Amino acid sequence: MNMSIKGTAQLAARAGRRRAARQFSAPAQNFDKLGVIGLGLMGHGIAQTAAAAAANDGVHSSIIAYETDQAFLDRGRDRIQKSVDRLVSRDKMESATAEALMGKITFTTDRSALSDTDLIVEAIIENMDLKKKLYSELGAECKPETVFASNT
């Protein structure tokens, strides 16, 4: 099921985060600490891109990469590492930059690590009941000004 930005905002509002729906029209802001939930086909690339911005430009201080299961977390970390290694081998990235990029990502199965993030990008499977439950729980766990985004 594809969700538009409006659909994501409505989901967040229904999950008890009415302020999240209002934030879609908020002025652009810097997000210091980012969270990425789900390191599958899309999520690992989102985490890698955010970490590259952190390492190259200092745009973000850290990226929290979260998975519910250690095996999925390890697979996501491996995907990112292989991608970065490929960039280094093709002379598209310096080794020092690759090391800095990987150092910006904290890989965890502890969801409480997301509690003080400024922006969370959700990239989990397309299961609406699971997404509703996740947003509801995040709404109770994260700081009030956290902005939620969905990869869908």
C-alpha cells in the first residue's frame, strides 16, 4: 500500500501525534540526530546517505539505525559497509571518509535510542497495522518535537 505525505500525516495524527501532522507545513530546519527504522532495501540507503551528509558536511551529528532483530540489523550494516567499500574501491570515496561515514551510524536493536532524535524515517514493510502500532509507540517514546517521515 502506497501512502502519500498526507496519508502519513493522517496516520501520525491518528496515532496520537497531532503535532506531527502540523509539522509537515513547518519551515525547513536542520535535524541534528536522525533515526532510521528498518535497514532493508530502502532503509539502509537512507541511513548511508544521511551518514554521508554527516561525515562530509557535518549536517547531522549522528544517525541511529534501528532494527527489531539482530540478524536484520547485521544484514543492514553489511549492506551499508559493502556499498561504502564499493565506493572506495572505485575511487569515488576516500577511505577516511568511508570510516567517518560508518562512525556516524549507531546500529541498535534498542528502540529507546531513538527517543531523542530530531527526525525519524520509517522504512519498514508495508503493513498498515504494524505502521500504526509503531507510530503510536514512537509517539509515546520520542520527544514532542520529533518529526516522523515514512519511506512509503
